[in-house]
Amino acid sequence: MFKPTILHFDSIDSTNLEAMRRAKAGAPEGLCIVAREQTRGRGRLDRSWESPRDAGLYASLILRPKFAMNAWPLITLAAALAVQDALMKTIALRANIKWPNDLCVNDRKLCGILAETLETSLGPAAVLGIGINLRNTPNVPAEATSVESETGRAPEVGSLLAALLKSVAEKYEFLDSAKGCEQVIREWCAHSSYSAGRRVRVSLGDENFEGTTRGLENDGALRVETTGGRIRVVRAGDVTALRSMKG
């Protein structure tokens, strides 16, 4: 299991961008970039991630996986399980995993995960970025929440970071084992209400459709059953839970 080396920044454009710069320069697996503030925080689909000073945990980790690249998409799923585990162990906060890479409490976003791949002089690498909303801040979107909002107190960042990195390392090492991919998918499905039987709307940019989730493919893609029993496999896009109608 790798032992993370942490580099702390007071302010930075983006922890993911800095980790990518370091990875291209030959930084080893396990280097973790942590910042008190991001001026250009990024999320999925190149969206911005609001990163006010000391309001969240903003961290990015360099990985150099030895397992097959067709299993690399599962890094995001394993990371979501690690975040969920760290939140429970440190502050007893139970979060739900929303496909593919968010953690929510009562359907409000608490954490976002962004995994990016790149070529480096040492071979292909992955940068795993994790942003957790810790404290209440002005102008928080209605669809977002924070640890402070949910528990009434802000956590100690150092303890949460230590628990998070330990859990990420454990899940990542397991992913490299013989049955690791199957187990990560099983564990994800057991810890997410989005895995099966959830009515959702899927937005693919130029197309929207609704259906019911039916588990994951071997690469972590979401299976959605639409009208007529057709299974559609979703590998990108936005998935939103639909509230059930009560008669």
C-alpha cells in the first residue's frame, strides 16, 4: 500500500491541475496536493467547483495504476466508497453515493470526485480529485450541503484527510487484486441507493430520458431500464433522481 506524501498550499488554481503538472514532471504515486482555497476549482464536465478558503477539503492524489486500463473507471467508484467510509469513521455522517461520483445527504451534494488520466514520462497516470464541503458559506446552491449543515459542527480537517487517504489507499490496493473489480462494484451497489430500482432522469447533453436503474456494468457504467424494458448503458452524463409520485 502506498503512503501518501502531502503538499499543502494556502491558495492554488486547482489541486487537480497542480497534481497533473507534478505527475508530468515525474512525481511518484501517492503525492497528494491539498489546498485551503482553489481559485479555479473544477468538477465533472469542466464545471467550476466553488472552493472558498477553509470551507472545504480540497485534495488531489497522483495514482499510477498497474492494473488494466479498462478498470481505471472504477477508481472513481472506489474513491466514493472511501469518502463514504471516512465520513462515517470520523464524524458519523452517513452519505449516499450518487452515480457516478457525488456523495449526497438527503439528495443534496456534499462531495464531488473528479478522476482524470494523462500521459507522463513514467507512463499513464491518473489524478484523483476530491472536494468535500465542510463549512457553511454564503451563496451555497440549494442543491448543495456541508458537513456543518448536516452535523451542526465543522470537522477537524487533518483527521478527516488522514482517514480519507487511508481509506483511498485500502480501496485502491484492493482494486488491484484478483477479484477487486467485481468486489468494488458489489460494494458500490450495496452502499448506493442509485444502484438499482431508482427512478432517474438521464441528461446526455443533446438527449434526455427517464428510466429505472438496474445495476452497473463491469466498467462501472450505469444500467438504466427505459419504457418497454430496454436497457441503456450510461457512461457519461448527468443522472438525477426522480421523486416518486404518491397517489
